[in-house]
Amino acid sequence: MAIGGYNQLSLKSFNTQLDIKAYQFQSARAALYAYLNSAKIKTLYVPNYICDSIFPALESLNVNVIFYSINDLLLPDNISECTSTNDSKILLVNYFGLLSEQIKILTTIRPESFIVDNSQALFCEHIEGTTSIYSPRKFLGIPDGGLLRTSINIDMPEDCYDASKNCGHLLLRAAGYVQAGYRQFLEAEQALECFIPKKMSVISAYLINCADINLIKETRQRNYKFLYSKFKSLNQLQLPINGQIPLCYPLKISHDVGSVYKQLINNAIYLPRYWQSECNGKVGFNMFNSTLFLPIDERVSYAELLQLVNFIKKNL
Ligand SMILES: Cc1ncc(COP(=O)(O)O)c(C=O)c1O
């Protein structure tokens, strides 16, 4: 507590807390590292469609990575090929936060065999018996953060992540300076490439406290349903919302979307692409090439969504 002195950014507190039982790190990959290291995992089955950012952590722990294939529904082709023991686990990705029910079914019989990667599914509940990781900054305006739920004991690092130099993009973006903020965003992401676990920053903890979580959840669901209704007949990937809170609306079509991405950028519409990777199998390759990942977050207004729908329909 301090009285007087220099001024501060003053946000309204909503007393928001994410999963209070979770260990809190600076990133999901640091959370994964902490778990694999503590549990002494030697082998990890990984789907052949995933973000490359996790691999340096696996390499540094000398974890043997065995890729498994996923099918068009983004689920393991043949899970029984993955044999889990005490020192081997199967990583399941909850893609776009839209596979929660399917993952629940897959993990029913031997939950302890699985690590559920909920990096894209912040609001998907942890399944008892499994281990799960989360990456809250994909849903919230925070500079860092990664959660781990597991039944094993994790020795937490002493040091906190210092995010004080990596918040500029959040402020610039809020002020409407999207391009200037983008450069700083890339730098902030680069700083997270160091996966050696640290505790989540105090800045992220404060910002989470001030996040209007109900608004975030409701808007994501409303926007998803809207896009789902608009693209139902066009989308080759039918993933119903089923009460989930998705990361985005993936619109998969029958041809390459590279040129559409370029047109969108020319119109100041910025969409992420998941994921360009050497490790992509056939399904992952097609997902990257033929899918538009449309935003559904609380910043997108109804008018903007409509504009986006019309633009895409016109340009596909
Ligand atoms: C499926 C998946 N797993 C793990 C990660 C790593 O998350 P973080 O950047 O918080 O380390 C990502 C990041 O994009 C991801 O999409």
C-alpha cells in the first residue's frame, strides 16, 4: 500500500480469477515444461497439427516426440496406437476451444494418460485425472500467462516473469495504434520464447482481476453463433458451439485462402493462421491452407461482423 506519488493506470476490478487451483506460469509452454520435468516424462505423443512453439521446451527436456495423425474432425485417428505408461503421455489439443465434449469422452477411460492442451480453450473445465494447460493471453489483454492443472506436486519457481517491458502493445492497441502495437506484440511474444518456468507476472494478475469475464464469454458465444449461422452451408468444418467459449470461428473452404488473407490485410482485417509447420500432416496442412480463423472476441461489433461476412462472401 502506498499513498500519493506518481500516477497509475486505473482499471475497474471485477475480482476475476481464473482457475484458482491452477499453477500459474508465464506461458502454456512453460507450464508444459514444468509438468514434464516434474513428472519425468520421457515420451510424448503429439498430434501432427500443433503450434511449433512447444517443441523447444520438449527438446530441452530430451522428451521423445511421437506424432499421431488426426482426422477431419480434428480428433486422433487411432488413439489406441498411442501407448501410455508412467513416463509417457498423450497430448490432446482442444482446437479452437471447440472439442471439449469429444476430449471428455476420449479421456474417460484412462484420464491419467492424457495432457489436455487447452491453450485455445481457456474456459474449458479441467478434467479430473488428466493434466491440462491453458494460455489465457489468447483470450484476455494480458502480456503473459500460462496455467497448469495436474494432480502431481509441482515445485514453483521463485522468480516472477517481468512483463513491465512487454505491455506496450496492449496500450497502443487500446489507443487505436494497431500497426505500432503489432511490432511490440511480436517482441512481447518473442520474450516468451524462453520456456524456463517463471511465475505469471504481477501485471497479468492485476489485468486478469480487471477483466469483465462474463462480457468476454457472452460476446464470444454470441459472435460464434452469428458466424455459424451465416456460414453453415459453406463451412467444411462443422463444429457446433455446445455451450463452449471458442477462440475463433474456423471457416474451412475447398480451396487455398492465401489470396483472401492478402485482401483482408489490405482492408485492415487481421486474421491469425493456425499453424504453418513442418510437422503438419495432411489434415493440418489443409487446415492451414484452406481455413479462415475469424475473430469473435468482445471487441468486434455486430456491424463489423456483418461487414466481415459480406467481405468474405464477396471474395471467396
Ligand atoms: C495448441 C497450443 N498449444 C500451446 C501453445 C503455446 O502457448 P504459449 O504461447 O502460452 O506458450 C499454443 C500457442 O499458440 C497453442 O496454440
